[in-house]
Amino acid sequence: MEYTEMETQIHAMDISCPPPEEEPARQYYFIKKVRQHICQKEQEKGRKLTCHIKTFGCQMNARDSEKILGILTVMGYEESDTEQADLVLYNTCTVRENANLKVYGRLGQLKKFKERNPEMLTILCGCMMQEPDVISRIKKSYRNVDIIFGTHNIFKLAELLAMRLFEPDAKRMIIDIWKDTTEIVEELPNARKYSFKGGVNIMFGCNNFCSYCIVPYVRGRERSREPEDIVEEIRSMVQDGVVEIMLLGQNVNSYGKTLEHPITFAELLRQVEEIPGLQRIRFMTSHPKDLSDELIEVMGQSDKICKHLHLPLQSGSSRLLKIMNRHYTKEDYLELVDKIRSKNPDISLTTDIIVGFPGETEEDFAETLDVVERVGYDSAFTFIYSKRTGTPAASMEEQVPEEVVKERFDRLLDKVQVLAAERAGQAVGTVENVLVEEVNGQDTTLMTGRTEKNYVVHFPGDESLIGQIIPVKICESKGFYYIGESIGDSK
Ligand code: 5AD
Ligand code: SF4
């Protein structure tokens, strides 16, 4: 929906009546109510009210935070980069334990800010909030929190805020966590961090239940958006100047299975490819077990789908992969990589690897190193196994001692970095098309962009290039980024 169309609908809401039942009209009603309140507060304080969103975790959360900012902005908040704002929201992650610890640490600090600004609102949402133990701890130790919601009901933010602000009987802390739902509410206010690239959710949740992973418990069952809604969203992004999109899902390869009229991910890609003006398509994440020949074919033929595939390995040991519930063996994975490279020889491959899964032996770990060597990843995210309560792996015996895990982790990182640097070096002297993203943070005479293979490149240039895809000569490789020089007109 056009922004102005939504504004008209918000404007037309009669907030002296009870709120409508249906979505998104119900949220427009609450947006209007909160907006009036914020206007009043602005007059009282003689300044705009500010909001600060801190996002932890993955691309899905980053996208959710954009939607949240969209709702807050439409209500009248101005984004601020400090946590001493009128409204502070943490969009949390819980994939690994240390993400949770960070949130508790910061919440303690927020208490002090609230003492200085008693009207300050503290809001928590995201994956960590879907865990009952977390909610009990916050209720007990962090009474400064005003609103908590989860991963399924982001669209209700305006309603929850209205409840907190206008219902005197409402409890001090409003908690609204949905266990699971198939509901996907479209057409809400929506902000985007970049004007030239953006993430697009194509599905939510995960049905895979890898035995170490908490995501299926906190993000719920897999559900796909209708292809028409996805294509329409991208079309309108392209009209607004977007040239690159990233299709987002926990396992994009199983896209479409739950739709009333099922379609495959490859079919969706074909539809997206046809959108005029769109230049680059990325997607993540792909589960190796569901990566079809059809998708490999489409990727090989397309000149819009970027030559980059993120293909989480997790472990190179077939024995551990079975216990992890991954549904592929080491050999299956290597065969798949061969197949992908036979259609797309130049593709960049990246991965996720977990070190120290319960029962991991030196032999298992050697298998992981072997796959890393044979595949030659362009980069890899390496993680130390983190025990997540409620997952099958948490109650497995034989948790690996910390010092053993640490030593293996360092060895893996070394290998990954050496091999990645070798691969990166191969591009030196070539010309790559680079999407120019921003002025370099350290040296403002440089611009920073990304190649099709998702490598970062810094090169001399000016701000006018932002949002363009231009040819850049790769002069030097620094291992995980390049130094280059622009060689001419934009594509
Ligand atoms: N411990 C460590 N890493 C994990 N991941 C998921 N769960 C855990 C865990 N319990 C990693 C996986 C996944 C990535 C997003 O996070 O490698 O692909
Ligand atoms: Fe977690 Fe596995 Fe689902 Fe990825 S596919 S989110 S690792 S359960």
C-alpha cells in the first residue's frame, strides 16, 4: 500500500469509537491515538520525543527492527542514536547464551536513565522474550521494563503502547507473548535503513528442529508469505530506488510448501527476477537438505541472482550431523557443493559451523576441518556450541570441556581465515561490479560497497555514487576486504 493511502486511512479513523477488530485497521486506530498523545507531550516538553532501537542477532531481527521503527515513526517518534531516549526498545536474540547476557547487562544500565527521565518507556521484544524463564527473570529483577512482546506480534506495537499509556488499570509491565500463529499482517507502516537495498521477509519460523537450535521454539512453525505480496513489495521498493534485495527466511529452500497453492523457492525467484529495474537478488538462509536441482539451475542461469550462497555446514562429521538432526551426511554436502559449482563455477560459498557440539571427538572435528579445506569457503561464521535450555542437545551427556572447545575453535578459525584469504586474493586485478553503500567510516575520501560475491570494497569516490552499481578494479586484498579503484561510468 502507498504511504499516503495508509495515512488517509489513519486520518479517517474515528478514535472516539471502540477500535475495529480487523487488522491492520485496528493498528491504524491505535497509531492515531498514540500520535495525539505524542503531539501533546511534544508541546509540553518543547521538543520531539525520541526513540532508540537496539537490534541483536540476525538479518530477520534487523528487518523486524525496520518495521518497528516504521510504526514508531508514524506515531511521531524521532530516531535517536543514544539510549537516553524517551523510548528504548531492545529487539533480542537468543540463539546463543551470550546474546541473553548482553541484554541483562544493558537493562541494568537503562534503570539509571529512567531515574533521570521517569516517563521513559523500556520495551523488549524478539526471540529471547519467547522463553518463559527469561520473562520470569525480567519480572523479578527488571521492573523498569514497560512492555514485552515476542516474535509473532510485532504488528501490535501501537496497541500495546496505547494500553500502557491510556489504561490506568493496565499492569505496570505489559506482557503479550504469542506462542505460535499462522497470522501474517501485511500493510503496516514500514521504515527502511537504506534507500537502495533492503531485506524482504518471504517466510517466518522454522520446522527443522536441529537438535542444538532454539529458533523453532521461539519463532514458531514455518509459514510463507503469498508470492503476490512479496512481488508487490519488491516492485514498490524498486519504484522507490531499490536495486538490491535480500529474500529472508530461516530456510528459504522450503519456501511455499505451506501455501494454499504451493510454489517452490525457485519459482518465486523466477517471478522476482522479472521485476524490471531490480538488479541484484540475494537470499538467506539455505538448508543443504532442501536445496533443489531446480534452484541450482535457476541460480546458474540468472544474471540478477548474486553469485553467493550461504550454505550452513554446522559440522563435517556425518555422525554428528545425524545427532544434530540435519538430514545430510558429509558426502551429501560435498556432492551438493560440486553440483552447485558445476553450474556456477565462480560462486562464492559461505557457511556456519558449530564447534563443541556434545560428544564431538577429535575425529569428528577433523572431518569438519576436512570439509572446510575441500570446499574452500569465502568466509565462515564459526560458533562455540551454546547450550540452549529446552533443545534436545542441552540434555545430551558428554558436553565437551571448555578448554578443548576453545582450542578447536582457534584451529578452525585459523584454517578458515587462511583459506578465505587465498580465495579473496584471486580477485586482485579483476573488475567487479560494486553496489556503493556508504562513505567509509574511517577515511571519508573512500566509499564502501559490496561486490556481487558480497565482499566489501573500499575505493576513492564521493557520496554521489551511493546506491549505484559501478565497475571497480580490485587492487589489493586485505583478506576479508578489498582496496579498489573505480574505473568509469555506472552500469
Ligand atoms: N550454539 C552455537 N551456535 C548455534 N547456532 C544455532 N544454535 C546454536 C547453538 N546452540 C548457529 C548455527 C546457525 C547460526 C545462525 O547459529 O550455526 O546456523
Ligand atoms: Fe535452527 Fe536448524 Fe532452523 Fe536453522 S534450520 S533455524 S539451525 S533449527
